[in-house]
Amino acid sequence: MLTELCQELRNWFNRNMDKWDGDFIIEDGVLRNFAGKLKPNQYFRIMGSVFNDGVHKYGEGGLTDETFTGSIWAMAVPPAVIALSEDIDAWKAKYGGEDSVVRSPFNSESWGGYSYSKTGSGSGSGSDGSKIGSWKAAFAYDLNRWRKI
């Protein structure tokens, strides 16, 4: 979720001087030869990889083994953004299922004594073109604090 959140915010919380370009090896799910460059549990962004592009936590493992030429950026993600990411994950788990009203293409429906109506007005999409009821709409106020233009 953190990759998607940073992309939505257009904010990767990069540390300006902590960027490495070149050839990298991921072996046994771990980024090799990075001891001393990233701190344990520090977030970092991989770009140029076939399998691992996105945000990861150093020392956590779980990467797909590969050798690639690309970039690695150290990140300084504020704890409030990590908490926001966790809140969005919880919201998506609760409201984002395939049978969820949020995923319905309809603004309102009713049948057999049951009805629902999504909040909002207009054509059924938010100002960013997303469906009303998306996590982006639900967390818009919190997202704006961290958004880069």
C-alpha cells in the first residue's frame, strides 16, 4: 500500500543525497551489499527492477531474486504517513471487497426493501476522476497534508 500511497501523493519522501544508481543484486529475498547505506527498517524505493519496483523496508526480505540495473532511493517516511497507510489498508479490507458497495458502478441501487446510495454529487466520480467511495475520497483530507503538486 505504501507504494500506491506515495504514488498518489507524488511524494516519495526521498533523502536528497541518498540515491544509488547501478547494478544491484537481490538474493534470497534480500538486497545485497547495502549494509551501512540503509538503516534496519528504513524504507527505500527500487526503480528499474523487473520484479521489485516500489517501496520496501530494509531488512524485511520478501523481495524477488534478480540482478538489475536501476536506482535505489533511501526514504524518510514520517510515522504519520505509515499510520495513514495502515489506516487505508484497514479501510480497504473493510470496504474494498469485490462485493462492496464501493466497487459497484452504480451511485444507488434498491431491491427487495434494501437500498444504498453513495455520498457525493454529480456524475459519480471525485474531482480526480476516481469513484466516489474510494480510499482516495475517504482519506482526501489526510492525503492533502502530504501531497506534492
